[in-house]
Amino acid sequence: MAKRTLSKADRRKRQERRRRIARRVGIGVALLALGAAWAWQRTLPLTNVAVIGATHAPVEDVIDLVQVEPDSVALFSLSSALLADRAQRHPWVRTATVRRLPTGTLRIVLEERVPEVIVLEDGRPSHFLDAQGYAMPIEAATPALYDVPVLEGAPDYHPIQPVASAGLRSLLAALSRAEPSTHALVSEIDWRTATLWTTPTSGHETVAVTLGRFDHAAQLRRLRAFWDQAVLPQPHVTFASVDVRFDGQVVTREQSPSDSSSSPAPPLEDDSALQEAAATPSTPLGIITPSPTLP
């Protein structure tokens, strides 16, 4: 019996039919795999909570905030965004990133806040403030670990809201962006009088510096340049006060032998008073020097 020979058209039809069958089988297998994965994902239990990057925020406190416990819930039923928001309610946590891993682990990666100043209340360390004005308790950190200026006159501690004063937030942000040499120059700040005291250096005692309400980044740069160009080269000259509020000039007063101490500035009650004081130059106490060349 002679073997039947298929025409080219028949062979093409047969190949196309096989391809259609293969595609259907592949789609069916893929749908079964997706269904199995969906069922597995829905039922995969939370077996572990891993907190990464916690230095000052206790791990147990972060876990308490996210309100999840191993073996109590399906992992993928949890909202990553919701859990991250809960973790960020800890005063030391700046940002939190949450991932649900197929191993059953909930992974929480923290970025903690960095102190810019330590606040004193009644002469005692109360809390830190970061560059955005958020407060962090000092119980979890040793103040000596942070070489930051001392701040007096700050608003009361609030665990989740930044300080209301826009002027104080401006100063904190300027400190965070300042060059290390400029940051090291700042020793103490009294926000009630908008006064900064410099760090004592070789040949120079602390100097009172009057600040304005805003534009603190430029004021700190002006102070650094004035310090490098007018203070350090003159170890025999003692400055009783420096005023960097006014663009284009630095108002200074040299300490005379009759000066036993510099007179403190009167307290400024709020930001509006600070703005008024910065906008209305007082009678110069001494010389007016041109604004130094800024680096």
C-alpha cells in the first residue's frame, strides 16, 4: 500500500493545529499556576517580623506600633503602606519601608532621625530636635554621643508633630546643611532672644551673635566668613557681640576693659517679634564692617 504524501498546505494546517493545542495547554497550565500562587499568597502566614536600622527606636516598640504578630494573620493581607505609616509614628523614625517576603517575613527598614540640637528645660536635657523640627526623646540615646548645640526656649515636646515656629525650623534646617566647620562654631542658642553663642576657641572666649528670624543659612555663612577673616586673625581683639541679621554688613562691638559681661538681649515673645526685630536695625553698638567675602 502506498504511503500517503501530504501536501504543503496540509502540513501547514497540521502544524498550525498543533501550535493552537500547545498554546491552549500552556494557557491552562499558566492559569492553574496563577490560581495556585493566588491561593498560596492568600494563605501564607506571617511567620516573622524583622526590623532593620533600629538604633534608638527599640525593635519591640516598632513592632507594637505596626500591630502585627507572627502566626496571627496572612502576610499578604497586610498593607505595606499602612504598616510603614504606623512605624513612622515612633519619634525616632524618619522613614520606614515595609516589604512582604515570600518566606513569610515582614521586613521593616527604618531610617532614623538625626539630632541637630539638644533642648534644655529647667537647665536639664529634655529632648533632641532634628532638621525638620521633630522631637526625639533622649532616653534611648546618650547626649554625649551627639556633638550638637544646646537650645533653650524651644516649644514643649511633642512626639509626632514638628515645632510650630517656622523661624526655629529654618534655623534647624540651616544647621543641618551647614559646613562642619560652621556647625562646630555654634555652641548654644537661646531662641527666646534669637541669640547664638559661639564655641570657645584658642584665644577667643564665647561670643554672643544676634540672629534674624529667617535666612539663617546666609547668616551662618556670614558668621563663618567673619570669624575666619576678622576674629581668628586678631587674637588680641575681644568681641562682646556680633549681629549678622543685616544683609551687606556685620555689626560688632568690641569688649572694653570696663565690660564685666555682655548684657543679655530682652526676650522676644514670638516669631512676629523676631521678624520686627530683624526688620528694624537697632543703633549700632560699635563698628559696622562690610559683609565679609563668603566662600
